[in-house]
Amino acid sequence: QVQLVESGGGLVQAGGSLRLSCAASGRTSSIRAMGWFRQAPGKEREFVARISWNGGSTPYTDSVKGRFTISRNNAQNTVSLQMNSLKPEDTAVYYCAASKLLVLTTSSDYWGQGTQVTVSS
């Protein structure tokens, strides 16, 4: 099994920055992609960003392009999400996800417990 632990969430004012991290442990050799989803109150969980193991494909949802950057630390099986120019609409619980495939969906194989990001206006 794989365990994912997120960290780095918190409260920030609009225009500020946060860096989220997700550490994978356990059977990490099974992972082929990792990334982030988020879920705001009363909203569906949505895809944010992904990084794949086959050369580092990094798609982003349109609303965060140019502001968020996903990266991978291979040695530590960790992915990070650098979030700049944060907006109130970025407020959500952010979930780390990992997949045995090179893509991520809402049915991804592994999920972290989530970390709250709150952006005040």
C-alpha cells in the first residue's frame, strides 16, 4: 500500500503564496503519477495539477495556469505544489493523489487526508 501525507496548508491573504508538499511512503515503486485535487465547500472535487513519471508531463487546470507549479523530488518520493498569486477562489481542501497509471482521475489509487488552504480577500 501507499500512504500520502500532505503539509503546507494554511491561511494566506489574496496575492500571497503557499507551498504544499506531499510525501509518499510504502509501496512507492507502484506510483506512475502524482498530483493534486481540491474541493471547496459544496463543490465537486476538481483536478488541479499532475506530474507523471514518464518524462514529467505536468498538466494544470486552466484556473491555476501561470500561478501554480508542481514539482517532484525523486529521492524522497515527494511532490510539491507552489501556489503564487493566490485568490479567494483557491480556498479549498487540497488533496494529494497518486496513481499506478500515468494519469490522475477522481478514482486515483491513493489519496492523502487533505490540507486546508484558505485565502482571504
